[in-house]
Amino acid sequence: MKSINDVVNRVREQSARIVLGLEDVTELLLVALLCEGHVILEGVPGTGKTLLARTFARSLGIEFKRVQFTPDLMPADIIGTNIFNFQTNEFILSRGPVFTEFLLADEINRTPPKTQAALLESMQERAVTIDGTSYRLSPMFLVVATQNPIEQEGTYPLPEAQLDRFLFKLQVGFPGEEEEQNMVRLHGHQAVMPDLDRLGVEAVVTGEEIGWMRETVSSLNLSEEMIAFIVALVRATRTHAQLLHGASPRSANMLATAARALAALRGRDYVIPDDVKEIYLPTLRHRIILTPAAHIEGANTDTVLRQILESSPAPR
């Protein structure tokens, strides 16, 4: 397990040099990478979401593409379409940006649900269907979507079916005062996105290492007591008085997978209750829906999930 820690530390170091104050978010991006999960980064504009995603992708050394989601974006702009070639009298596939290894879906909730849903099949099955023909995507395929808070103008909430396909929803807040001062020292000489080449960001992980780490994580031990704990935490969301809809069975699988990956990052080959508790909120906060009464009372998903954690006894 020390080898996994050595590999992921390289990525941590690359990201920490460029994006300051988001070390916790970077760690959960690494967890998502190890268990082949997709991630939503939510925060107001200007908090470093896009820069973090670009730096993270560069450090992995995998193919990177970016889609800026806008109100007029169409599904074909994402997955591609067949175009008729008049010279050869045949249709030729024009591949969309989804044919990559790392897809940055920037401001995903700026486009209507019809276009957001174009990612559903690719995220779940790593494949897309165009005019009745299925095309496989890279086994490395990973979506990192940035999202503005839904209270902002011009946003469209993501459909529940799509939210459930994201492993994590991570909150990107404002940095501390000292971290913000360091940001100005590092990036305060320009008003555009920092140039990763000039800043010396390079690939520090190979595809073979990523594949090996994923295989290692999937083989980590998960005791029967931990399985029961995970299932109990998920099922508790379906009976909580302040929740209109609880988490799906897929949530339990994702929670277990993420706990394995976090244990690997911490140098263990087994999962402990603290691993599950640490990733419980980012794994479930986007999979549950509050009742109207809970909204009126000022509750939010995180407070409800914390209540469940506090009232659920952990195995010893």
C-alpha cells in the first residue's frame, strides 16, 4: 500500500503547487480516480474549480478535453454525430469531446437537462450510442463537472438520474486569508487562466500505474460488519423524516468503493468506520431530496446526513 501512497503523493504535490487551499478536494479527486467515479465540483465562479481540474488531468498524463456548457449546447455537440461525405457517398462519424479520457464539463448546469442527459450513457457504461450504433469509450474515461450554485441566475438543476451517476459532489468554498494572499503572489500578475506549461505542471503518473492502483483498490478487504454499516447508513436516508427521497442502492456500492479507495490512500488494505464517515457526505449529498418542510425550517442535505451519522452506531 506504500506504493499507492507514493504515486498519489506525486499528484498531490503537482496540484498543491498551482491550486492553493484545495488539498482536501484534491484527495477526493484521487479517491474518485482510483474507483473510476465521476465528480461534481460546486462553487461560485473564481474559486479555482476549472484550474484544479486542468492541473489534475495534466498530472495524470491522460488525454484531456473540455466542454463549456451553454444554454444553446446540443447533445450532438458532446457525443458527436454522423456527417454525410458527398465525395465518398457515406456517413462519417464526427466524434464529440466525450471521446477522451478526462472530460471537463465546465459549468454543466448552464445547459438545459436535454443536453446534460447526453452524458448519462457515457458516465454509466463508458459508451455512447449514435444513430443506433454503440461506440466504446476509453476505460480511463472520467468526468469532472464544475457547477455553479443553483441559486445563481441562468442555471438548470441536474436531473436526479444524472446526479446519481456522480460518485462525489464536492463543495469548493472560499480560501483562507493566508491562502488567498499566496494565490495573489502566484497568479496575481495576469487576468487569464494560468499557463500550466509555464508553471511546469507535468505528468507524474502512468496509465499502467493507474490501472494497477484500481485493481489493488478493488481487492481491498471489506468486512461483513463494514458492509452492514454502509447499508444501514444508506437505508437510514429512506426513513428520515426530513427527506422526501433517500439514496439509491447504487449509493451503497459507491460508498463501499470510495471507502476502499480512501483506505488505500491512507496506507491500509482494509476499511475502517472512519473511512466511511469521511466520504459519507460527498457521496450522498446529491442523492437525497429534502421535504418542503425541511427547506422551510432551513435544513440542508449536509445537516441531515450528519444527524444520520451521529445516530448510527459504528462497528468496533
